[in-house]
Amino acid sequence: MTRHSPQPPRRDPYAEREARKYENPIPSREFIMDLLERRGELMNRSRIAEELGIEGEEQMEALRRRLRAMERDGQLIRNRKGGYGLVSRMDLVCGRVIGHPDGFGFLVPEDGGEDLFLSAREMRGVFHGDRVMARVAGIDRRGRREGSVVEVLERNTQRLVGRYFVEGGVGFVVPDNKRISQDILIAKGEEGGARHDQIVTVEIIEQPTKRSRPLGRIVEVLGEHMAPGMEIEVAIRAHNLPLEWPPQLEREIAHLGEQVPEQAKQGREDLRHLPLVTIDGEDARDFDDAVFCRAEGNGWKLLVAIADVSSYVRPGTALDDEARERGTSVYFPERVIPMLPEVLSNGLCSLNPGVDRLCMVCELAIDASGEVTGYRFFDAVMRSHARLTYTEVAAILVEREESARSRRRDLLSHLEQLYALFQALRKQRERRGAMDFITTETRIVFGPQRKIEQIVPLERNEAHMLIEECMVAANVAAANFLLEHRIPALFRVHEGPTAEKLEALREFLRELGLQLEGGEKPRARHFARLLEQIKDRPDAHLIQTVLLRSMRQAIYTPDNEGHFGLAFDAYAHFTSPIRRYPDLVVHRAIRHVLAGKDGSQLPWSHDDMVLLGEHCSMTERRADDATRDAVDWLKCEYMMDKVGEEYEGVISSVTAFGLFVELQHIYVEGLVHVTALGNDYFHFDPAKHRLTGERTGRSYRLGDGIRVKVVRVDLDERKIDFELAESGKPEKPRKRRRRRR
């Protein structure tokens, strides 16, 4: 075998960076990859060390760790003979596995390329969420690129929650997460006292392979399948929501009391004399924000005081680590998993009435047209003068109830100015062209033993909108402040629809004789104009639903791309630091500037913010998914004794396999499978959002009213099945007349 003689050593361009990071530095990742690229062949560790001039036990160990990390990160792959090669040269794809309940899955590439289809056979060795390296094995009969898993880079599932069964003396757990299609075998003696049909948490002892099923031990018995509150316990564990506070965090906050220490109030503007008030829902327990407004010149001065969480949650502490990991508070029906411990979230950081609290204030000057003409941020100490509710404020300002106004007589002038300001801000919102979708949120009402009594819509009145407009104004000011001072932090970015979704939307609108203006890149005002045009149409709900589904999901990122829906060039989250970590980051960035420092003195970089933005976007989605799972469980539980009953509903979604129908006045959704639509062949038209019968011509379209019967409720699958009620079934086709010849 011919061996290359070592070439004259090149200089590692990243040597100085490595020297700053490590006491005994070795060549950088980039330099190692450059070496493999230049050589054009696989090289083992000894050979790499020789080429790079690495000697000594300590440096060889550092190289071993670095090569292993590069494997884990998908930069290198090692063959069975120990040779390292560049993944980029081997036509391999790195990405996350997305499992499907039917057993197959997809690999979503990290480079944004086309997904790889993974057969059920390939999925046997991996879990949903695992990070793997795969090669393109071919093209399947449907034209999809098919993948073959080469190596699992990172296991995503260490614990999961599911239902324990014993059959033929063998115990196994069926995961609650339907994207994980493998049952977990329970090792003998590792049953943890669980009984057949109980809900349990299982720890994975052995990960799955293509030849063997995963093996686990039961570490927690949650209880019986239908026990009250089980839906939340399952959702918490199924989505890996952090629940317990680490011991180190508990030690850090042990000294905190109920009152703000006097020394913490020093050096702050004193606003305790101003009648700042909080306005929230009846069941709110933590109060992030308080407002005060007065007339000034030809406009108003608005103060938005926000709980000063950053004074208590400092970087580098266990408290901060846990808050970052949680990312957000999670709101389940009648239960909250908070981002911060209760001593802060409901105590020192909550703007409770009649007590001193530290706050960061956004002071805004707003003219008569609702335009913000100036703003400033400052640290202050405040004392909330009242804890008001949306219902009470609406009674005072909108319904003008005398008893309500009399009860809050000392706050009336301030509240009246707030209301006048709100009306100006709403007009400014309309001129700006912000979109205003009408959606229905619901609340689950429980009776004894946590039995659901009803599901009711949440009423949104002008008091809700008043606070929303004040918070939006402060959030925009925060975003502009970050841009003005060039501080990397997290913006709330909402991009417009993709070209593909935009074309599908325009095709749908053309069928209805409607047009979305704005060409290839419509703005929010064009959507708002369309919403205004359709508001009195009988199919307005249908059109709004399609418009809403064409939108992208908002994310957190340090790269400002504006907020499409609200029609702002820049937007950040500043107003809820008790329950959202991105708001806390924005507070820290603002405080950095208030301390007289610039961007070069920040303890974080733009790249740090990119990673943090991705994490915070993930925790937001995780919270939404967990809440949705719990609510779906509860809705299924509510419908279990209603099998056989008939209801009026509205078609909320149309797919090739059937119709999703939302029951009117109950706000529960279920599926009418295409096979339950009658003796006909139904064809799906995605552009028109409808299914049409080939023989009968009967059409079912998004937004249509329909009467259905409840035929099945599956709590494990969170699914409710409907069929057409007798009155909702299509008429029999008319007999065709024979033509006379």
C-alpha cells in the first residue's frame, strides 16, 4: 500500500480562535475537513494525527473527542475500518426523522433539501425525532426519494409515556405519541409495580435496531387510563415539558421573600404615585403589564410598565438555565406549568395591586392620529392601583354602567383617556392595513371530579383590544430600539405566504370571483382589504379560514424580517417576560443600552441569538402541541357518552380521506371518513377545498353546514368519528331518461 509522505505543514487559519478556547489546542474542525478534502480519501485517526503533527497522549485524546463530535454533528463519518471521510463527499444526508402513525416516516434534511421517504423497515431502527445520516437508496413507485439509514447520530427519545399492557406474560408499552409506532418491551423485573392498562412513563434501556425492538423499564406509574387530570400528566411527559425545579435553583431562590428590598428600588424613577393598573382575565394569576394614560398636547402620553424579570433572573444562574430550557409557560385547562417559580411568577415579578414592584417602562408619545411620535425606556418602581378585569373595564368604558363607573371613580379620567387612545390606535391599525382575523377561542368548564360540563367560547371585548393595542405599541418601540442601537436580540418575525401557498390561494379566490391585490408580493393591507370586502358574505368564514391557512408561522430570530400580519417593519416581544423567555432577552438587551454599553460589549453574539431563537420557537410549538393534546383528550372524554347523538356542524377542513366537521355551539371536531359519505366515488379538489361525488355530483366544501351523528370516540387516538345524519345524506341519483332514437 502506497503511503503519502507528510506535506509541508499548512497554517490553520483558525489557530488563534482554538488557542483562546483551549489550554492545549489542536487543529480546528475546518482544518481537519480541509485535510480530508485535499487528500481525497478516507483516513484513520493515527494518519490524521500524523498529517497534522499531533503527538502526545493528551493531544491524541483531544483529537479523538473532536473527531467523535464531528461525527455526531454530521460533518464526518467513520467506516468499519476506522477511516474518516467527509459526509459532503459521500452523498449522505443528515436530518431529523419524522415518524408517521402508519409506521413509515421521512427524513427532513438539515440543508433544506427534499425529504427522504423512510419505509417501515427503515423506521424499525429509529424513533421519531432521532437525528440520522442516510443515503439515497432510490426512487419509489410514487416518485419519492427513498432513504436508507446509515447511522444514528443522536437519539431523541430517552423516556416516553404510554399505556402498559400484558399479553401472554409479556409486558409492553404502547407510546402515547402516535408518531412512535414501535411498542416498548418491558424487561423482566422492570415493571415498576404497573398493572395492565395503566398509564406509565418508561425509560428506554436499549434503543431500537432494525433487528430488535426497543427495551425499557417503567419508572413512573401515572395512574388509571381515565383518571381525572390524566390528560395533562400525559401531555407533560409526551412532550418532555420540564416539570420539577432543580435543587440548585431551589437553593438560589430560597432567600427571596414577598417584598422588594429597599436597596433594589434605588436609582429608579419612582412611579408609585401614578395610578397604573393591570387589566387581565378573571382567572389570571400573574400580571406582566400595567398601563397609565394621560392627555398631553394634541395627543397622549402612554406608560406601559412591564415586570422587571431581568433584575431577578441573571445569566449564568440555575434559574436562568431553567427558564431558557422551558422557554415559555404552558397553559393547560385549569393548570399552568410556569416558566419561573411561583415566588417570582405570582410574587416578586407579578404586578399585584397595592405593593411595590420593580418594572421596566416604555413611555410612548402618541399623536391624535394614533401615530407614535417618540418613546423612551427606563427602570422604575411602581405600585399597581387596581387589578381590573376585561369584563369590568368593558362595563366602565363601553357599556358605561353607572355602578361600575362609580366603583372606580378615582380611575375614571385615566381609563377614559386610555379608551380615547385605543380608538385612535385602532384607526391607525386600519390605515396601516394590519390583518384582523375573527377566530373563536374556547374554555372548558369543569364540574365535580373534573368532569367536563361544557365547552364555551371566550368573549373578546374592546377591553381586550385596548390592552392588545397598548402592548403592540410597546413591542414595536422595543424592536425599533434594538435596531437603533444595533443590539442583537430576538425579533418576532412573521413572513408572508410562500409563492406556492399564494398561488393556491389565488386559484381558490378566482373560483369565487375574488381577487387578492398586490401582485407577486402582496402586503398585509391587501389581505385586510379582502377581509373587509367579504365580511358580509355568507361564505366569509370559509374564505377567512383559507386566508388564515395560507399564512406562515411566526418565529423568533435575530434577523429582522418584519411582521407581515401586523404590518410592521420590525416587531419584538417585550411585554410578557414572566411567561416568555424571548421577552426576557429583549429586556436584557435594552438594559445593556440603558447602562451606557454598546453592541461590542454584549456577552452574547448574533450566532448565539440564532440558536436561542430556534430553541424559543421550538418551545413555543412544544407548548402549543402539548396543550392541544390535552384539550383533544378532554373533548374526546366529553363526547364519549354522546355516541349516537346528532348535531349541526360546519366543515372545518377537507382532505382526500374525508371531512373534518366542527360541531356548532360545542366546538368539538371530528372526521366523516370519505367511505361514510355514501355509495359513490368522491374526488378531492384541493384548490376548491371540496370533495365531489362522481355519480351523484354531491359536493362537500369547506365552510358548508352539515348534520352529523357521533359514531365512535377513541380516547387513545384522540379521534372522534362522525357519519352523515339521515337528513344530511345525499339524495339518491335521479334515473336518467332514455333518449328516443
